[in-house]
Amino acid sequence: MKIVNSIICVFVPFYMLSQWSNMSREEYGNLIHEMDQKMAYSESISYLAKQSFFKSADSKDTLNTMTFGFHYQSELDILNMYQFNTLLVQDSLVSVRIDSTDHMVIIQEPNLELMKMNPSRNFSEFYKSGAQVQKLKTGNETLYKIQFDTLAMYSTMKMWVNLKGEITKYSLVAGRPMLDGDSEEDQFIYPRMDVSLFRIKIGKEVSSIGLIKPSFFFTDNTYSTLKEGFGDFELWDTRTLNKD
């Protein structure tokens, strides 16, 4: 009997710690605001991500996986971002997008919002909604789960946050049904996307090593002639100053 009581004494605290607890929408909004503020003060950030797609909320069979890389160094004011066989290289003056699939190099005016580490999220609609928020402590991370309204773009979102206050993973389940193109019969599904973040570096941890400048792909700083290695790429300059 003593053994049983000992097991119960150990198990009950663990069981209690493993329970979901409810959060108000305002509490969740404040949490995200604090995380955003931490990111804003750090300025520089780099991370890698793996995006995995599934047919349904509970599916374990991966349909497709893609990688994503983000590297912004504030002192140099240079951003490198990689996704879908496309590399975006940007500074405060110009943005160069190298599409390895379609063999295109596109010069654009920079999207400075990508380099501003001070997102201003508006939670007013979220606060008014019927979304339900819960959290669960799991080891060195806290899992947050949001059940959205019936008509929302997503039905469920899960977010894992480590002890440093960094998001290490999030999962989104579609809130609207999609027709399954792989099924012989008309069947509607609610796809899920999981995004895992790793090698996260913030602030002074972010190095300039490996960063590429926009001019790297050109023979000079006029961005008019590609280097020999990109001879089979089509060059498009969509900047306003070059539209005449």
C-alpha cells in the first residue's frame, strides 16, 4: 500500500501540471505584445524554419516539406530570405529576388517592413471574437492553443514557446474546407501546416557571416548587368525610377 501511495504522490503533481488552463483573449494578446517588444529591441534576427503540410488536423503523413531561412543584420541593414527556390537579398535601397525555378532576377524597391522588428498587431477583432485560448506547460516549453470562431480563416492554432520567450513551433489548421484533389470521390478536408523554427539567434548573436549584398549578382552597382554565372537568367527591373 505504501508503494501505491508513493506512486500517487509522484503522479498527482505531474498530472496537475499537465492540465490545460484557460486564458483570456486579452492575456494572450498581452503575451504576444511582450514577445513583439522583445523582438523590436533586439533589432537583428536569424533563424531557419521547416514547413510541413498535412491533409488534416490529426494526420501524421506529411504531404510536402519546405525550408525557409531568414537572416537580418541591423548594423549592415541587409536582409537575406530564402523560400521556394527563391532568394531575396535586400538593403534599404534595393531588393533583388533570384528565382532559381523560372531563372529570373527581379529588381524591386525594398519592402522595408520586412526589416522592421517592431510589428504592430491589431487584436481588436480577436478580442471581440469568440476565440478560446488555453495553455499547457510541457517540459521547457509552454504550448498555447487557440480555437477560433467558425468563420475564421483558421479553426485552430497551436504555438510552442520556450523559456527564452521564443516561438519554436506553430501549427495552423484551416477553418474552411477544401476539396481533396487526390480523392476519387468529392471529399472535403481541413489541411494543416506545421512550422518548426530552429537555430534562432537574436540581437548581438546574429552574425554578418554569409550575408549577401544586392550588388553581389551584378558587375557593378547600377544593377544593369548580371554576372557571367547568371547569363541564362532573365533580368526585370520593376523600380519606379526605371519604368520610363
